[in-house]
Amino acid sequence: MPHFTIEYSANLDDRVDMADVVELVRRTAIETGIFPVGGVRVRAIRCEHYAIADGRDGFAFMAMLLRLGEGRDLAARKNAGQHIFDHLSHFLDPLFADEGFSLSFDMQINDKETSWKRNSIHDLLIAEARHG
């Protein structure tokens, strides 16, 4: 972990490249230095059906949730979250100039007692680093 899930309104398809958004979040998460590279996951989920505010067609949203494991103090989480949010918000500046756009980012800490994982990516990255 960390796993980022980005839900976004379908009306953003023609206004933002979600592949660029996903890559930006991945890169900025790694830049923070508090997340293991092998655990980073970023996924974007297009919401075909949604309702925003007074129902105007032009309104759009992007809501990002970060699920992460225990073990990082509040200051580290806040600094990392602010770094990621600032870069994402800046990238999306053109959307804020449009008819109406909402961006949110929340963190959720998973209880290690009720979170199961199996991941061979960490071992692969370690082996590659050792052998060039």
C-alpha cells in the first residue's frame, strides 16, 4: 500500500487525460519518500452516472481516496498528502476555470489486523536494484 482510487465524472473524458492524472499521482506519491515504490497503485474509475449540486450538465468532479497501511505519523501523512494534492490541483487548474469542477482527496488508514496482502512486486524491484 498505498492505493489511490480516483473516481471521476464521465464528462471529464474530453477535458482531461486520465492516463496523465494517474501517472502524476504515481510520480508525486513516490516523490514524497514515505511510500514503498512496489506498493503504489493508482487507478481511475469513470463514473457514468452521477449527480452534482443543482444537476447542471457542465459540473464535474474528481474524488481521490488514498488507502494506506498504518505506521506513518500525522505530520508525514499531511506533508505527503499536501504535496500530491498541490501537484494534482495545479495540473487540473484549467478545469477550475470551466463551468464548475470539484476536486477532493481523502486518506484512509487500513487496520493491519483486517488487511491482507500478497505482493511479489517488492521482491522483483529489490532484485532488479541489486543486479542493475
